[in-house]
Amino acid sequence: MLLLIQYTLIFASVLVLVALGGCFSEHGGVINIGLEGIMVIGALGGALMMKYLPAVTSAPLMILCVILGSVLAGMVFSLLLGVAAIRFNADQTLVGTALNLMGPAIAVVLVRAINTAESVDNVSSTVAYGEAKKAFLVNIGGFEFNWFMLIALLILIASYIVLYKTKFGLRLCACGEHPQAADSVGINVYKMRYAGVLISGALGGLGGLVYITAGVSEWKFENGVAGFGFLALAVMIFGQWKPVNIGLAAVLFGLFRALSNVYTGFDALVALNLPSTLYNMLPYIISLLVLIFVSKKSRAPKAEGIPYDKGQR
Amino acid sequence: MNRAFGKKGGLLRNSGVQTVLGSLLCILLGLLVGFIVLLIINPGGAGEAVAAILKNFLYYPSAVAATKYFGTTLVKASALLMCSLSVLFAWKVGLFNIGAAGQYVIGSGACLYLALGLKMPWYICLIAAVVAAGLVGAVSGFLKAYFNVNEVISCIMLNWIGLYCVNMLLAQVKEQSTPYTRTIKSVNGGGLLPTLGLDKLFSNNEFVTVGLVLAVVIAILVWILLEKTKLGYELKATGFNKNAAKYCGMREKRNIILTMAIAGGLAGFGAGIFYLTGIEQWMVQQTSVPAMGFNGIAAAFLGGTHPLGAIFSSYFIQHITSGGTYVDTTMYSSQISDLISAFIIYLCGFVLFFKVWLNKRLDKRDEKLAAKGQKGGEA
């Protein structure tokens, strides 16, 4: 049971972070389908940081550096989307998809290059970080507390405040709802949209880092992040683009994802004798069902996905 | 006066020419980026690696081997062509079918199970692949039409669900000792696509079958359907403006579902003409969706979302993807081709901007010419 809670919370943390990333981007008016790719690149940044930092680094410094690594990697990568979508009016779905394909490709090419440079026979795309990962974990009586759970919670609260209680957040939302109106009162729509995309890059990258450190101590980058970026988008839609709802939705989805890891620990579930593949499918099936129920009355930002054209009436 | 000058820029103003130019630019820049990445990893062999990617089957010195692998590349390209047709068909109707990958998976599952498990002849297997994949596509369309579920997200979810289902299904027809499905050849010879003697053309490459011809025929049929029929017109109209289409008496919900069903069927057909050649066995422990469907997105946009353009772009994408396996793996990994094609998709996002920019430049040039012409007239 403890294990289930632990996994639920860590997967929920991933989903909260990434979904909030999507939330910021979409409130600014840019659809970020590329979160999946951003997660991979963020994970790569963090993993390489863990690999190369000397093992003697103190835990707080380690945490800080690794987070910085993934956040920066995610932000730089998200700029690819930002520039294309905001400056060059590119189709956001298309560019986002390109990001999703580019992310894993870059990660695999880089990691393999690093691995083969270390030893010619090593053509795997795996980065191991078992030692460094320990900095994130605190054992509280059998429960493996991960600092990221706290960080995700803090970011959730911060997002709520930023979006609804600050000038920046309200302006950002204005750019996603009616950019022409926002422009008419002197808000620079382009800048705000860049800000939205960059925040989503930062949170998406961080989410990727949390995902690869949840439970395992090495990551094979060929696997990408297994559709987690899209699950996060489903969480965002389920949460109707509102931080608090996103938090609750993430816990629900996290629970289903965690079940596939730990269902063998529950006698009742084992007794059902379902194939393990079914548990792997569960998060995707649930999200599809959830989407059916919530998409009809969508609260999506009105102008999302539409390139901003100053001259348009 | 102006009109006359407007015509003068003729060739460059032609939208088709602009698309081709844009695509060529995408390819060049994509390769350049790949080259730079290779340079960063290891400056020593970067040039050779790019050459290897571009050469692909020409890597083999003997003409016999080269034609044989040319055949293999063509077979893969024909499946890719179907996936890219799937993506572009939906795109023409305003839908983004990122689910081509999942529909392809379902198609593979259906045709392989029928061929290996039920020992059906090839045409039944092929039809089953189309129908099964079409149904999955229709599910996305249905959810979009009736529940407003974003088709991109529902497609991705279905990709994963489909992958796990197919793994479960095909585990029943796998070899005892390996995670691979049995070969069609050993179980059910009638399940293989007929070669019609095409294999002779490619140094007895048994995988070159009638599928190759069918793929090109279907590309042409898709073009006819989209451009020359009432149904195609209705579908496109629905894509432009759902409400206007509804107002004109078109059944917009039916059109959306039908589009996704056709798109799914196309991807399923691709799976059929790939796996029913026996060229590859399905690995039932796969943890990621095959890249074919995603490469289909690259091919669709590189081909300017035109069915006939897709024939060439699919071949090109497959050519460099296959070529990637020939790079020196002591320095680089074959995924460099994936990186290049991903970057090409990214660049395709800029093609529209490129066109607008080009037209503006042409306008300016024409204006200048017109001004000169007027001065000349006054003097």
C-alpha cells in the first residue's frame, strides 16, 4: 500500500509538472503538443548532469545542478517551438510533432555517441545514475520520499498564484483568449507567448527528469517517455486548464499508472488474474474515457493554436 | 500593366513550384543539420557518414547486391507511402492523423494473425488489415465528431492501446524460443503477397511483390478522390469550415468519421503490404510504436501534402532511413537518420512562411520593374 502511494505521488508529480507546462503554453495561446519531446530532452539534460557531476557533490548542490540542467535543456528545446510558432506562424501541431520525434532522436544519437566514445563496444543508449539519484530520496520508515513530490506541490501552488493573482499571469491568459484585445492595451503578445512556451519548456524538462528518476536508476533513451507527455496533455484537458483541477487529475492518473508497477502486491488484483499488459494499457484507456466526458464543454483558451497576426481584425 | 508583370514571375509564382522548392530547401537544411551534429560528435568521419546515408544501397559495390537492396528499400518505402497518404488525407480534411502509427500497428496485428493463426490467403489478410485499421481510425473520428475529443490526443492513446493489444494477440503466433512471430513462409505460403515476377527485376529479392504496384496505384486513387470527386470536395469543405459544410447540407459528422476511417485504412494497407511480404517478423515485446507511422508524417509534409509528391518524399525518407544503417557504428548511431527526418518535419512548418516571403519578394521586384517601365514610357 505504501508502495502504491509512493508511486502514485511520484507519477502524479511528473504529470502535474508537465501538465502545468502545457497549461502555461496554452494560456499564452500556443498549443504545445511537443511536451513529450521536451520531457526527453529535459531528462537527457538531467541525466547527463547526474552522470558527470562528481559523486562527492553535496546533496542540495546536486539537486540544484540536476534540476538546472533539465530545466535549461527543456527551455532551449522549447524555443524551437516558440520561434517556429510565434515568429514564423508555423502550424503548431506539426512543429510540436516534429519536436516529439526530434527529442528521442537527439537523445539517442548523443547518448550513443557518449557511450561509444567511452568504449567502442558499448552501443547502448542507456545512462546510469544510480548513485547520484540517491540525493533526491529520503527514507521515512519504508516510504521513499522524493524531493520532487514537494517541488511539484510548490510549483502547483506557485502556478495558481502566478496565473490568477499576478499581472503577468492575467496578461498571459489575455494573450491566449483574445490577443488583439491584449495588444490594444499595450501588451506585447509575442513576448508573452514566448514566456508561456519557455515556462512550458522548463516544467516539461523538469517533468522528464522526475519521470526517469521515478523508480529506476538508469534510463534507456530509446524508449523515450512512453507517451507521458500526451498523458499530461490529457490531464491538462481533464483539469480544464486550471492548476488546482490539474493537480487532482494528476493524482488520479498517477494512481492508474502506479497500479501497473505495483499491482502484484495486491492480492485482490492478482486474484483477478488479468494479463499484466492490461495494467500497462490502463492509463491510456482511462484517459481516453475521461476525454470523452470532459471534451464536450472544453474551457480551452479561445485563441490557442492560431498564430497571432497584428493586422487581423 | 501590373497584370502582365504578375505573369512574368510565372514559374516562381506557381504554388507547386514553390512547394517543391520549399521541400528541397528542407532536405538540404535537414542534411546540413545532420552533418553538423555528426561533426560535433566526431569530426573525422562526418562526411563519410552523410555520404553513407545518401548512398544507402549503393554502399554495395556489386550491382546485383545493390539492386537487391534497392528492392528492399522500395518495399519499405511503399509501406511508408501508405502511412504518409494516411496522414495527408486526414490533413486535407483538417485533421492531424498522428495515429497512423497506431493504425499501422493494428493493421500489422490483423494481417499477421490471420496469416499465421488462421492461415488465410493473402487477399483476406490484406483486407482485414485495412478494415481493422480503418475501424481504429473511425474511433478517433467518432470521438472527434461526437465528443469533440482532440484527435491528436485520442490517436496517441489509441497508438499505445493498439500496441499492447497487438503484442498480446501476436504472442499467440510467436516462435517458441524467440519473441518474434513465426515466418509466414514457414506456416502459410498462401499468406504471402504474389510477386508477379517483380522479384526477378531486383536480383531475386523475394520481398518485392505486387504491393509495390498497389501502393502507387492507391496514391493515384487518393489524388483522384481528393481532387476530382464530389466526396473529396465535401470532405475538404468540411475541413475548411465544419459549420459552413453543415450549413450547405453536408453531413459534417459523417465526413469526419469517414475521413479518419479512410486514413486508418490507408495505414492498415501499408502494414499489410509490408508484413505480408515476410520481410520482417513482429517482435511481441515491443515497447515502442514502430516508427513507420511517424515517418509517414515527415513524408506527407515533405511531399507538400500532395499524394503524388508523397511518392517521391516517401522514397527519400525511406532512402535516408535505410541509409542510416550503413554509417560507421563505431562512431555514430543509425538514429542520425531519424534526427534528420525529424528536423525535416520541423522545417516543413516553415514552408508556408517561405511561400509568403517569396511572394512578397516577387511582388517587390515586380513593383520595381513596373516603376522602371513607367519612367521609360514617359521619357
